Amino acid sequence: MTKPPRISLAEVARQTGTMLRRGDSGHFVEGQAPTMADLTESLFFSPGDGRIWLNDQRMLLLHSSAIGHLRRELIDTLGTDRTRGLLTRAGYVAGARDAQLVRERWPRGEAANVFMAGTRLHSLEGLVKVTPLAFDFDIDRGTYEGEFLWEHSSEDDEHISAYGLGTEPACWSQIGYATGYVTSLFGQLVIFREVECRSMGASVCRVIGRNAAAWGDVSEDLRFLEAKDFRRLANPSDSASEAAPSTLASQSKTGLAGSGDDRHEIVGASSAFNSACHQLARVASTQATVLFTGESGVGKEVFARRLHRIGTRADRPFIAVNCAAIPETLIESELFGVERGAFTGASHSRPGRFERANGGTLFLDEIGTLSLVSQGKLLRALQEGEIERVGGTRTQRVDVRVVAATNVDLQSEVRAGRFREDLYYRLNVYPVHLPPLRERRDDIPLLMNHFLHRESVRHGRRPTGFTSRAVRAMLHYGFPGNIRELQNLIERGVISAEDGAPIDVAHMFRREQLSDEALLAIGAHGTLTTPPDDARDAHLLDLLAGSMNGSSADGGVSLPELERRLLDEAATAAKGNVAAAARLLGLTRAQFAYRWEKTARSASSHQPEPDEHEPD
């Protein structure tokens, strides 16, 4: 996989600065997004599938004692300093990932609420209860100052259980998390230090965060954040803000860019994906024939192109042939070329695919569709390394690495007499099986982000991401068309969704059959329930039914009147909480307040309101 482009800190600051120029804890508004309810809606469970998700990131529900055991093993094996570094850096990655989630889901969130979301996610994930005392930041001036209390730290529980009270703070991964989250949002390195810790005998942990310059000497902090083997995550959507702190300065100077061509990029992180990539790396430097197998749409040609790019023939041609798309009467001339006058219509000589691929790679897709006659001619070319143009008399030597692909079981075709056994063994030198997407669901979020960015640029659209309901639907869908179908769904969603709004289920799915098996989410009392979006839709239908019941006797009701009643019903159901009422109707707080005020003015004056621009 080619390295994703890196973004300079100036660019990160520019992107985040549009909504996060400055803010402080005094401007935090409890009901504004992202609220705790918004965040819990992003956490859902799929018990039958063995997965837990936080929006599009896979999570794990682990025993704290098991993590404590691992912590003790690391300390006893590697020593305290090296273990602290490992856990701090792991926490940094987790914090950066959560910051990415918040940026993508709530791009227009209020600055104070966006920063507060990190404390809530830290608590939601079961690590520690966070109580902010105060924080203040100004991106233009490059300053950040924050103070927080940490209660019920899982790291303290396990550290005290193993080693008792000591003289050093022990919340290492949690310090890394806070540093990663705030640094990713702020665009500059923000260092957190634990000035009081339960592992040192304090009743509660107290942490302070400041921009690096405000601390002065941060060499001791960076000692635990820097490591030669601390690499960026293998995610095409990662930005410079999620890189190791040790690389931030160099990235801000260089602003390295990638190739800009991701049409044939391979994306994934699942075990099945990594296994296929490992096999690819093993065979790339050889000249062996490779046979890719797998269902239609799993990316066989993409893997074949990747094999060519990392092999010894990368500077030579890559020629692809779809055997199913060429008529039987033309397959020989397409593969081996034709001499002028060989048949009616052959007005000039032209080389075939073997000649054009000479010195490089010839990719034969859907090889199982060839007729037995064509299979025999192909076998001779592979065995002898020689071809002869149709109508020609001269034999030509060709040096071609053949890579084939099929979506049918060639062994079954051999037994059925539809595929030559000798050709099968000639092609099946190094088989690589590519699993269907339903067997590599861990890759779905990565692919969703990859295609979202690609199709947004391609079509000039600006959706903000995906709703939690859309993410759940994609994670649970069977994808009979595999990656090709996923790409089409994302492209459809990019086209259908409004700019500045997230992609929802209705934007992507039309006639596709969604699974009836529901995922589970966190309910208001901390128990597992059906997804909140479904509950919201049911509540919305109840509100709508209530509004219709209040219609006049003749059944007539105007659209403005119905809108006013629906807004009033939502406000009543939410007990006057505007943010909660907005969530019931799938609106932002600003949108709900605007419409509510507008309908109230209209009702009091009995005059139609002028068409004003509705806030986002």
C-alpha cells in the first residue's frame, strides 16, 4: 500500500480552525452537540457478529484485570520506562482516533462542546470519570490551558493492586489519550501532566494540559511519546494530526504529498486482508504465475496491479485482459495479435496482448470463461514462451509474467470437463484467495472513508460523513457485490446527500435488502437496547400521529400548521429542552430553534413569513 499523503500542521489548523478558533469551558452548553446522548448513539454492539463499534472504529470489551495482567508482564519484562512509553503511545493513538470521530461527525459543533466530547468519550469507554475544572484555548495565539480531575481510573486500580502506592503517577495511557485527543483537535502539540495521582496516595487524580511552549522543557514528556517504531496507523484517512508527536515538526515543514492516484489503492486492516497482503509480498519479487480467486467484486484486479507495482517488473507494462468480454472468434487475435490480410477486415497488422506486455505483466481476468480451444492455445504460449500472430508465419519469443483471476472454482470446472487440467496446474502455481467483504467486516469502515473522500473529490460534493444509522447498516449488510458494491453505495450516497450534511441510509440503499437483525446500542440507563435512531424514528411517527389527530373535522390541515404542531409536540415531549427536541426530529439545535421561532411568529401574525436562510 502506498503511503497516504501527509498534511502539514498549518493545514490541520486551517481545517479545524473554521470551527475551533477559540473557546473555553465557560462557553460549554450542556444541550449542544455532541451531547453524551449523541456519543452513546455512536457506540453499538453486534453480539451475533462478535464486534463492538464506536461509530466506524472497532472497539473491544476487555476485563480490566486482563489489561492489568498485561501491564504487569510488560513492566516485569521491559521495565517501567519502556512500558510507560508503550502505553502512553497506545493512549495517544486512541485519543487521536476519537478526535477524528468527533471532527467527522460534528464538523460544525461548538468549540467548547467539541473539546468536551473527549472527556465524555474517555468516560464512555470505561477508562476514567473526567471532571473538567477549566480549560481555555486560542488557536490563533497557539495557547491551550486545561485542568481536569480523574476519578475511578482503571490504570490506578490495576497498578495499586500489583505494586501498591508509590512516588510516581501511573495513568500512562490516559495521559497519552488526553494528549492525542487535544493535539489532534488543536493542531499543535499539547502536553498533559498528572500532578496528583491515586497511585501516589491522592484521593483523586489531577491533570493539567498546556501547549508545549507554555511548559518550557518537555523533553521528559516527549521521551515517552517518541519511539523509532511508533508509526502512523495503516488507514488512508489518517491525517498528520494522528501521527506520532515526534514527526509533527517535520511534517509541518515538508507537507509531503502522495501520488494523488488512488483508483487502484488497496485498503484494509483485517486479518484476512493482511494475510492476502503478506502472500502478495512473498511472491512479488519472484517470476511465479499467480492465480487470484474470489467472488466477483473482491478486488482481484486491484491486487494484481499491486503485485505488479511491488514486483521486479514495475517499470514495464501492465496489460489487463477481461476474457469474458472478448468474443470467442476474436480471443486468439486479441491475445497473440494479427497480421494484415489474415482475415476479412484485417487491414493492418497489430500486436496482441502478449506482445504489448512483453517484459511486464499480463493479467487474465475471468480466465474460467475461455473455451477449451482457446485454453489449448493459451497453454502452449505459457509453456513455450512463444506466440505466433494470427495469419503470421514467424514465431516470437515473449517474456511475460502471467497473473490470472477467476470467480469460479476451477477444480470443479476441471472435474466437469470445462477447463483443461494441464492449464489449471500451469496457472495454479501460487494461488491467493481474496475473501468476500462479509468475511472482512473490519475493513468496511476504512473502505467507507476511502471511497467517501475519493467520490467527494470526483463529484465535487462535500458531505460531512455518515450518520450512526448508516454506519450500522453498512456494517450489517451482506454485500453480495463485495467492494465494488460498497463503492457504488458510497458514490450514490455522496451524490444524494446534501453538502454539509451526513450520508444516511436512504441516500445509499434503494432496493438492496437490509438485514432484519438489529444491532444493539447503549440506552439511557446504561443497558443495551435497539439502536437509538430506530427509537427516534418511532417517536417521530408518534409525534406526527399526535399532530394529525389535532386536525380540523374535515381532515384538512395546512403544511405550516402541521409543522408548527410537530415542533410544539417535540418541544413538549422533550420538556422544553430545545437540543433534545431537535434530536427527536433529526435536526440541529439551531435548525429547530429557527423553525420553532419562525412558526411561532407566523401563528401570532397570521401572515406568511419571508423566506430566510435556514441555519445549518
